[in-house]
Amino acid sequence: MSGNYFSGLFKGVKSLLVGMGETWKELWTKKVTAEYPENRKTTLFVSDRWRATLTMPHDENNEHACTSCKVCETNCPNGTIQVIQKVIETEEGKKKKVLDRYLYDLGMCTFCNLCVLTCPSDAIVFSKDFENATFTRDRLKEQLNKEGSKLREKKKEVKPEAEKSAPEAE
Amino acid sequence: MNYSQPLELSHVTAWLDEVLRGAMPEFWALLIEYVLIGVVLLTLYAVLALILIYAERKITAFFQSRLGPNRVGKWGIVQSVADMVKILIKEIIYVKKVDKVLFYVAPFFMIVASMLTFGAIPFGQGLQVVDFNIGVFYVLAVSSLGIIGVLLAGWSSNNKYSMVGAMRSGAQFVSYELSAGLALMTMVVLSGTMQLSEIVESQRYCWNLFNGHISAVIAFVIYLISGHAETNRGPFDLPEAESELIAGYHTEYSGLQFGFFYLAEYLNMFIIAAIATTVFLGGWMPIQVKGWDTFNQIMWYIPSYLWFFAKAAVLVFISLWVRWSFPRLRIDQLLNLEWKYLLPINLVNIFVMVLLVLSGLTLTGLFPNVFGN
């Protein structure tokens, strides 16, 4: 009984000291706080899996990969995406439907990634630019294809382009 | 041996006293001095609280590998000033079903208790408002008044969380007050006096902590533990255990009234550190070695109040360290610790101390040439 009392006492004191040793080490560890607005250009880390806003990558010729097939629009569970087509006449005189406006409403998006997953030509990806706050709801509605952009012609070189964009879409 | 002390604040107070007494009758001079002392003490109280809150938040953050406040001013240094302004302009919410008088009086009990203790603490050479010949006893008695504020707050809030918190606080305080008192009594046995100024003076060449070696170290640890418990801070923060009781006894308080409790909590932490400094660590006395006159002179160039605050700061840091190391105790563990461990050890310890002093086995008794006054 008395043996338990004293051994318990010393064990307790020892374990308390071990605990304080641990916190002492913690006191000198590197601090993990990210000072956000200051570090946005330097050490800011956003996970690769983060889906912030839908974007349509354009290459240097202002061309995108969207064939306006409307798969994304059909798959979107809450009508965030609206693909508006227009009919143009090709050089051979054929009539062809191409993308006119790709409308995306950020305010309605649940970031489920279904559009990116189902896109047959990898034309859209989710970017990591998370600073999307606006003052009015209307500002959340955006057009993803740039003014005057057109569909990239199918070539053999498209392959590496598709591979490059694929991991981003994951 | 008289050392030069150019930065000592007692020069200022002595000069002021001389000027006032020269310019007007003694009654008015004293009156002005009393008012000045009151104002200075209140200011010190508020400023210390701000510094403590800032230090606590910063050190807490470091213990959790965060940066802590870093937006208001450089390193967030005026954060607590901003918080103070916020709490001053906040609305005091008048709760309908409280016991009006007691509810509004309770915060003042807390503040007054710690203010009264403040008056007896020797902050530096000649910087002590009242030097009672029963200083230790007075400090103990007055600092225990704060518990009345806690109990009143819990009772009058008409809220079961407050009530449970206050009752826990009562049980805790009554228990740990015993240990704190006995630990200080151990040191009184060693010093042979209760007067704080004499206790400080007697530690000129050897702090009480070393003078009473084994016994004093045990008393020191026990005093820190029980002092920590008396301030209701983690791991002894059952009275305001936020995961169980929202905020415990001050659940219903808001604005400045809550600010009073908050202030008193931090100041109590400082007061415990200050008493421990005075009784165990030589108070405001600079580190002195007998015979090393040059060394002693250099130490005296650092003013005594800085010595006091530095020693107190170390103890406050230890208090924070403990707070962020250990989980909260359960009420039965809390009472076990006091009644089964601290109190019996304390009683044996005070007996050992009496034996040490009587048989001259203290350091000053063994080596009077090195440590004796």
C-alpha cells in the first residue's frame, strides 16, 4: 500500500516531467502558421486536389479543345454549365456547330468534378485560384472561352497536350 | 557596503515626497501621495494585465507551433490594447433572472481581492505600498477573498453551469489554499519573519529556495502547484471547463464585467508568481555574492524592479508551460492530488524544515561565511 503510494508519486512526477519535456521541444519547432495575404505569391500552398473554379485552358493561338459536345452540360447535376453553340460554314462549305459561349455559374457549382471527368477532349479543368469572392452574385457568372477563340484543329501533336492536362484534371 | 543604484525608482519617490512635504502641510502631502499611489497601482494593474494577456497568447501559440497574434502592430504587440478597447465599448447585457445586487457586485470582489494583494507586494527596493509585519499572512488572507467573487458570480447567475463551476471552484480553492498556506509557512519558518521586506533582505546572499535546500524545493513545487490551482488555470481549470460548463462561473457575464474576471485571472497568475518570487527567489534582490564587490555593483546597476519582474516572468512562463502541457484534471483527481499527496507531504515538509532550521542545517547555518547576511 505505502509502496504503491510512493512509487505512484514518483512515477507521476516523472511522467509529468516527460510531458513537459515534450512541450518544451514543441515550443522551439518551426511554426506552421501561414500568413496568408503576405505569402500568396511565395509560400502559399494549395493542394493539387483543390477545385477552386472551372477554367478552360487556351493555348498561345487562343485555341481551346472544346468541341461543344455538351457532355459537361448534361452531366452537371445542378445546371451550372451552359454551352451555347453557333453554326459556322467551313472552307469546304460544310455547316458545322462550334462553341459560341461556354457559360459557367460559380455560385451554383458544387465542385463535383463530373464535367472534367466526362469531358471527352479534356477541354476544361479545375484551377487552384481560390480567391473567388465577389460583391454581387452576378459577378460569379463567367464565360470560360475567351473572345475570338476557336477550336484547336485535330493534329497528331494534340496527344502530348492532352496528356499534360490530364493530371491536372484528376 | 553601499552600492550605487542610478536607475532605482525609489529616488523618484523620495524626491517627490520631499517636494510635496516642503510645499504644503503634511496632511495634504500625504493625501496627494495616497492618491498618486492608488493611480499608479491601478495603472500598473491594467498595464500588467495587458502585457500578461499578450504574453500568454504569444507563448500559447508557440507551444502549439502557431505564430499567435501578428496583425495588430509589429508582432501583434498592440493586440491586447485593441482587445481592451473592444471590451470597454462592449455592451453589458443585463440578464433578467439574476440576483441583481450579487451579480453586479461579484466582479468587484475579484478585482478588489487582487488589488489588495497588489498593495503588499514588494515590486522593488522601496516600491512597496504597505509593508506589514505580517505580510505573508496578509497576502494569503486577502488573495483568498477572490473566491467569494467566484462563488457569488456562480450563485447569482441563476444558471446551472455557473453554479456547478462556482461550486467546483469553491472545493478547489478551499483545498489548495491549505497547501499554499502551509508551503509559505514552511518558508516563514526558514526566514523567521512574515514581513515581506525582511524576507527579501534575508535572501541577499542566498535565496530561500537554496537556503532550505530539500525542504524549500518541495515547498516551492507545492506552492507553484497550489498557486496554479488557485488561479483556476489549466490543468486546474475545472471551474470554467469550457467543454463541460461553457465558461463556468462567468458564463452570464459580458462586456466590462467579464473583463474584470478576465483581468483578475491574469493578475492572480502574476500575484502567485510575485509571491513565489518574493518568498523563494529573493524578490527584487539582485544576485549577490559575498565579497565580489565589483560583481555586486554591476548587478545593482540593473534596477531592483527589473530583477523582480524578470524572476516573476520566469515563473509566469512556467505556469503557462504547465498549462499547455497537461490535460485537465477530473474533480476527484484534483481532490486526490491535494488531500492525499500535497497536504501530507506538506505537513511532513514543514516538520523537516523546523528540524533543519533548529539543527542549523540550512545553507546559511552551514556556511555562514559564504551565505550569511
